[in-house]
Amino acid sequence: MEGEINGSVHPIFTRDPDDFMQYLNKQVSVLKEDGKEVTGWVYTIDPVSESFVLLSFTDDKTQLDIVMGPSVRQVSVLDENSETYKKRIEAMFRPPEVEALSEEELEKRKNVLKSWLLKNRLPVQVAGNNGELLSISDALFIEPPYGVDNCRSTNEIILGRIQGLIKNMPSDQEEWC
């Protein structure tokens, strides 16, 4: 059977990813096999290794802890308010050029790029939890600030063609609108 390792099925094939999604951006306490407890705000969870990436905030310091999946015994939610540190957590992992742009500028860039892709007959849609991603048939995603280097795809051919199209986008949008 697919996913079998030494006769047992890997948890990635049996565990629902929504089990992990419930912890995102929430403060949790993770009890490890050695009895130690790690507390922090969940940035992400790797669904394959089941490892947790936790952030802890003190006055002027931020601590990042990675709790490896096999050592996790129990996870308890301490604070359900996922909005408390969500913006601060997201800001930590954004490129500096994204932070320098206002929400309005990012929205304008996204809409101009979306129009360009639609003009070139590509099936582009807005995706992501906050509607910040552009998606082309779930084969390629474009993240803020919506430039050539912000394209993500596992298909190198699609990636190269879309990046080429973005590079050739006219700077004066009135020319092609």
C-alpha cells in the first residue's frame, strides 16, 4: 500500500490536516515525551513530521522553538484568540519590501498583476486565508509584493513562463488596460 513503512501507514495518510489547522496562530502548551513543556504561539505545523514551530514574545525579544513531532505527547490550547499576535507573527516572516508597502499599494499591485494575467488569458484567482495570494490553476502562487521573485510553483516550466510574462508586463498599465 502507498505510504507504508515497515508494514505501518505513515500518519500523513491517516491524519486530517484540519487537526493541525485548529492550532494556527493560537497560544499552546506542548508537553513533550521527556516531560518538559514548551509554550508559544503556533506559527506553523509540518504535516509530515508533525513538528510545531512556536513563537514566544517577551518585552523586546522573540524566541522561536521547534518541537519535533515524535517528541510531542500532548497539545493544549491556552489562548484561542488567534488575532492577538497574528499580525506580529506574519510580519516576522515577510520580506522587508512587503513591510515597506502600505496595504493599499499591495492591493493595487495585486490587482494590476491580476489584470495583466487575465489579459493574457490565464485563469488567475485570489487565494489564501486573507486573499493575499494570486493562484493560477493551483499550479502557481504569487505572494506579496507580487513580483517575479514572489512566484512559487513545483512546475519549472509554468514558473519560468509566468515569471517571463511578469517581467514583460508594461509599467504603464493604461497601455494595456
